[in-house]
Amino acid sequence: MFIMPIQKVSIIGLGALGILIGNHLAKGMPKEDLRIVADRDRTNRYQQEGVYCNGQRCEFHYVSPDEVVEAADLLIFTVKYGGLNDAIQAVRNHVGDNTVIISAINGISSEEIIGQAYGMDKMLYSTAQGMDAVKVGNRLTYAHMGTLCFGDREPGSISSKTKQLARFFERVEFPYEVATDMQKRLWGKFMLNVGVNQTVAVYEGNYGTVQREGEARNTMIAAMREVIALAEKEGILLTEEDLNYWLSILGTLSPEGKPSMRQDMEARRYSEVELFSGTVLALARKHHLPTPVNQKLYDRITAIERQY
């Protein structure tokens, strides 16, 4: 069966992942075929101040949400979770019958939310792994770009959409992995984020803080183990082997790098704590399981944010 190649790509969200992915794709695509969806105020700011990736200015093609454009073959969500609903509305002109949609948003629920708006048949499940990007203002730096892992919601299957996306990433030389256990991958990445993001934020450190033995690393692993217990109740089998897999990915990151929550707190921005321990605590109430480590992390982070 002939699979149509991906030509037109739209990205919404120029956070760390948006810049990293956009910058790489821009090197292998005609400029007008890669659209960054942004309102006029944001576009003006980006154009005046510049957007930089590892010291080089990114020359992006910006499109406002109300502009009528040819539908995207691939639409990538890289906004913060709190901006997801607005982003869903902003990309309406970019979604057509054959658009493939992926989300690199943290957590375990963005695919379902986007799918409710545009149809689950358009969604592939994905997670970004092994990226150690740090963003200050409009300037992004990274040592490891990591990989995008994606696949179908149904375990064990590889659809034509997945093959289409794999061929595109091959063409533009973007590191990727096709997985046939994406629900488990999403939960695994969620487990890692719950541990790493929150622990590094509370201990005011960097990846190195939790890569070495000590109190911070012990806290991180304990928070991750609470997710393992909840995942089982949700029908997702995470094991100590999965925990060690994600710890090995953590070990590849630059020790000086910092997860997004630590970067948010340094900039006195409100973090995604509700997406991490907030979700854990809600699931813990649902399943009547104790999650004292995540409760402690949640209390500490929300106390810090109340002082802003």
C-alpha cells in the first residue's frame, strides 16, 4: 500500500521541545512547509528578540491561528499542559482529514484530550525521551536531543500512520523509536517525570543531583515507586525493570541540565505540579493507596509557588 509522504508540518508551542524539534526539522524542510502556530503578539516578540537553539538563531515561518492554510500532514503539540485547550482551538485551520497528530506534552492525558476535539483516529501516542534541553528566555541549549518514541494506542500494532511518521523522521534524520507498548511508555515517562521534575525542583538542583547516590535520588525513586503501584491499579504493568530502564535514560543526560519544573521555579513561573503529583494524589484517592512521598513533594512545591 502506498503511504503518502509527510510534507506540511505544523508545531504549536515554542517551549524547549518546540524549539528543539522545530530547529531540527527546519534544516531538512522548505521553510514554508514548517509552520509555527503563534498569535501575532508572540510572533512579533519572537521576530524582534529572536529564538535561538544552541547559539544559532532559528528562522521560523510563523502562522497566526486565524490564517487559512493548507492542512498539515503532521501536527505536533509542544505546549505546556496548562495551555493545551487554547492550543487545540488555535490549530483548527491546520487539521484536515489525513492529519497525523502527536503530542510531546508531559503527563498521560493529552492524547485523549486532543483526540476528543479532532478524533482519536488522527492521534499517535508519543513521548520525548533523553532530551536535556534548558531554555532561558527564548534561548535553548542542549547536549542530548534524545528521541521521539511513538506508536499506536493499541498494543502490538503498527499502523500505516506510524509507518508514515517513521518514514518522515527517517527523511529529516530526526532520532525516533517506534514502540508497540505506548500506553506503558507514557506511564513510564510519567513515572520518571514525577520523580525527576519534582525532586530536582524541591532540592534546587540539576540532573546531577539525582544521578548520584544520596537523599535526593532516594526521594526520586520512592516517588517513582508510588507511580508503579498506581499504574497497576490502572491496568498498566510497570515493574522495577521499567524503573531501571528510565533511570538509565536519566543517566545519559548532562549533569548540568535541569528539568522543566526546576526551570519554571527559577523563573518564578507556576509549574506543572498538578500534572505530576497532583495526578498521583488524585489516583491515590481513587484507589485508596498511600502516596506520602508525592504528598510531601506536592506540599513543598505549592508552598514555594504561593510565595511568588
